[in-house]
Amino acid sequence: MIGFESTGKIAAEDYRDVVTPALERAAESGDIRFLIVIPDFDGISGGALWQDLKTGVGHLRGWKRIAVVTDIAWISELTDLFGWMTPGETKTFPLDQRAQAIEWVGG
């Protein structure tokens, strides 16, 4: 299981330097169980969005569970609405249920 907390604006460098190396290590060891906590969000650069799409497609069969933890309504709603399009199971949790999210994604 890998987890991140993201605040502010997400840049391509964030994927290149942090997310992608962690995902590569997780994929080598088996199923990818991914947790992201988003207490605030100031946007995502075009490069980061491209890296996100490439990362997801690059490990289609490896994704097991993705937990998104946030109180930002539109992020939760979009995740719930389009979660069926992502590989593996996807579930959203409010910030005060971070522990439950960790338990679910690791289960």
C-alpha cells in the first residue's frame, strides 16, 4: 500500500519525483493499493494530468484499491461518478475517516 497527502497545486514534477517511483515499487511487489488524502486543492497542471493518465494506464492490471480521502465535495462526487472507469475498486472517504480509508485500502 502506498499513500500520499496532497495540498496545493499538483505539478508534473510531483508525479515524476514522488508518485511514479512509489507506484513502480508497488507494482513490482504485487497489487497496487493507493491512498490519497486531499485536504485542499488548488489545481493540477496539464503535465501532472498527463502523468496521472499515463501512470494509470501503465499498470492497468496492478490496481487493486484506490481510496480518496477529502472533504472537497466535487472531488468526492467525480470520484464516485467515474470510479467505475478506473481499474480496481475506488472508494471515497471524508477526512475524519482517514483511518477507515487506510483499513479499507489495505484490506
